[in-house]
Amino acid sequence: MIFQIPVPDLKKPPVLKFPERCANCGKPKEETLGISLHMGAQHRNRTVTLDLKVPMCKACADRERSIAKVTLIPFLIVGFIFGAIAFVPATLISPEGTTPQTMTFPLVFGGFVGLVVGIITGTVGEMIVKTLAVPFYGKFVTRRPLTILSFFSETDDLLGVSAKFLREKKLVQLEFENEEIAREFAKLNQLEPQ
Ligand SMILES: [Zn+2]
């Protein structure tokens, strides 16, 4: 279920309330995890953020904290292995430098090829691991930005919750995997799902 919440004044983002139970599985709340969305505005010399305090049970919070196991870690491991494998032949086929300035060229070339191959294979590896992780982490895990794109991404995700700030439209988009929680959230904040 998707909600689009207007933020008419970027300096005063709305305060959103969550049901007092785990936003992912609905079990009693044991912890709170945060999502901060940057509003791209300044107020009293401070960057304005919309802070979401999302209740979670301990099991889901632990799983959320270990999400790197299915995102960053497979990316790094797969990328490193294949990058290293590609490095050797790339170094060998590279034209050899003859002057002191170009002597290191095979290493630079090999390193470059290794990096490109590493990023590509790491990303593919990450996609595969994420897909395999769906039964444990929920289907939202596959929608998380890939590690290689996450530096440019405006979204923020927790297990079962995905938040995004659409700056041009001045809308905060919130999506819940759990329909029951979404309905309670709608009631608490007097919102209509899209
Ligand atoms: Zn839970």
C-alpha cells in the first residue's frame, strides 16, 4: 500500500505516527528504527529532515541491521573475486610500456578492467543474493537500490517500509509491505492510500 503525503512547507515537514507495533510483521514493538529524509531546505542554519520513527520487533530490527549480508557483502565478495580473476589476463594482454612513465601501464589497465568487471559481477551477484533472500527479508529487499547506485539514491528503506522524498512534487512517498499496518497507519495519520 502506497501513501503520498504532501509537504507544502519544506521547513516544517509533517510528523507521521506509526502504529505501536512492528511495521514489518505486526508483533509487539521492541525497538524503534529511524529513517531521515532530507527536505533540501535549511531552517535556522540546520538542514531540515523528515524523521520517521518506525517501530520494530527485535527480530525484524536485527534482520534490518544485518541487511548488508544480502546487499553490500555479496557485492564486495563477488566483485572482488571476479575483479581479481579479470585483473591477471588484463595485465598480460596489456601493451607493455617502454619508457619509465608507461612501465606501470599493464597494472593500471589490469586494475581498471578488474574494477569494471568487479562492479558488474558484484552487482549481478548482489541481485541474485537479494532474490534468494526474499523469504527471509521480504519482497521489498529486491527494491533496495543496488550498492553501486545507493550513493545517488534518495530512497530509504527498512524491512517492510520504503520511504522516498519526491522533491519536485513535494511529496513523501511511503510504502508498506504489511497491509494491516498500512491501514492502521492511514487511520492514525488520516491518510488515504494511493
Ligand atoms: Zn517484526
